[in-house]
Amino acid sequence: MKYTRELEIVKKAAIEASKVITEYAERTSFTVELKGKNDLITDADVASENKIIKIITEAFPEDAILAEESSQKTELPQGRVWIIDPIDGTTNFAHGFPAYCVSIALWEQKSPKVALVLEVARQELFTAVEGEGAYLNGTSIHVSENKDPSASLIGTGFPYRDLHLVDDYLKLFKRLMEKTHGVRRPGTAAWDLCNVACGRFEGFYEYGLSAWDVAAGSLIIKEAGGIVTDWKDESDWLFGKRIIAGNRAVHSFLKNEISECFNEADVKNEKISE
Ligand code: 2AM
Ligand code: CA
């Protein structure tokens, strides 16, 4: 198996970070600050990120880091890059709502090679290595085989910063309420993607997400047999700020529904701001 040591180190980093996050959650004495509009950061995010970066850089000192709370964020550094979200679902964490993750991916030569998402409250550990399948707590997982959109459960995230597409988003939301078993909004994109990977959701879509929210979950879905694209059905999902994921049939259904509800320019390249 390739990347054995990387997987071992990333598991160690995530488990240590999860202990840090749980200590803060149990103390309930963390500070909450605003980085921007509706954009929270707690001292647990910073402590988790410091712990992960320390463990990864000690093991792989040559590798670059792209981490939510401490890096320059608009493009990937050269070479091997660890893409880190120390808490995905900070708003949930800050309110004591139990759905928040550590998300870490190793990016190399244009794609993620190793991925880990640890949902801290449930201790669900999702892992994948390119070409080696996807696992939940060590058991192999696969996307749902249900091809029927009308019997599917769909995950999404609500827009929270750049709200200029909200009317179209709500149009899509209404159509999906009518056409599927339902729509869920857990509030942590990394875990949403893993819920597609293990077959709980048939599909997922969102706009406005950042690279560290989606890097790991996307490899986990692909290794579980699913599809991940941007809204143009192309591969710019890491920095493109628009993502669709699912089994093949429901991915295609969501792609068509999105093109029915959003202008072509918004599907393609209209800017979505930070
Ligand atoms: P974060 O907790 O790492 O910021 C939910 O739709 C997704 O969007 C989460 O992955 C969350 O990641 C991201 N997000 C960023 N800012 C957000 C906010 N203010 N409210 C909700 N989600 C936010
Ligand atoms: Ca985060």
C-alpha cells in the first residue's frame, strides 16, 4: 500500500486534535471571535490547527501547509501540500451542536492522495488513499446504489457570506423539496461529503466553500465510487467555490437542477466572494 506512513501520521494528528477539541467542548470556556461576516473562530480552532501542523511538519518537514487559520489561501503552494481544516463546522462547535470535524488532505500533483475526516462528536473516522478505497472506522464504504432522485436524501449548506445568489439557491431548494425525500443541512461540508461516501446521502451541493472544506471529503467520495465536480461538470472543485457530489445518477440530476435554477454565468465563473 502506498502512503502508509502519511496515513499513519495523519491519523495521529487528527486523533490528537480531536482530544484538544473535546477538551475545549467539555470546558465550554473557549473564546469565540469573528474573522469576518458570520465567520467564527474559537481558540479551539487555533489549538487544533497548531497540534495538527506540529505533528505533520515533524514527520514531513519538506511538505507545504495550507491551513484555514494560518495560511495564505488563494492558491496551492508548490510540491506536496497538506490542506488542513482544524474544525470544519466551527459554528456548530461554538453553539454546542454536535457535528464538527477535523479535515486533512495530502495534495500532490493536481489531486488529493490521502484524506481523513474525523467527526469529533461521533468519533467517525473516514479515511482514503488514492486507488485504495474509502473506509469508515476501518470498514470499507461505498456510495448509495439508489439511482432514483425521488427516493434520495440530499445534503447541502446554506450560503452564509456572499448572499447574491440566494434567490436562485432558494428556487433550487424548493424544487428539491418537491422532487426528493428531503434536504439536510448538517453545517459541516467535510462530513456532508463523507455522508455521501457512506451512502447516507445520495448527493450534495453547495457554493462558497473553501479548499480546506472539500479537499479530503472529495477523495473519500471518489474512493467510495462517487463523482465530484464543479457546477460546470468539470474538475475545478477545489478552488472553484461550487461543488456537486453524489452517486453517478444523483450527481447528474443535481447538475441539471442547478442549471435550471442558476444563470449560466453563475454556474460557470461569476465571482463568489470570500
Ligand atoms: P468552517 O466551519 O470550517 O468554516 C457549512 O455550509 C460549511 O461552510 C462548513 O464546512 C463551514 O466550514 C463553512 N463555513 C464557513 N463559514 C461559515 C459560516 N459563517 N456559517 C456556516 N458555515 C460556514
Ligand atoms: Ca474551519
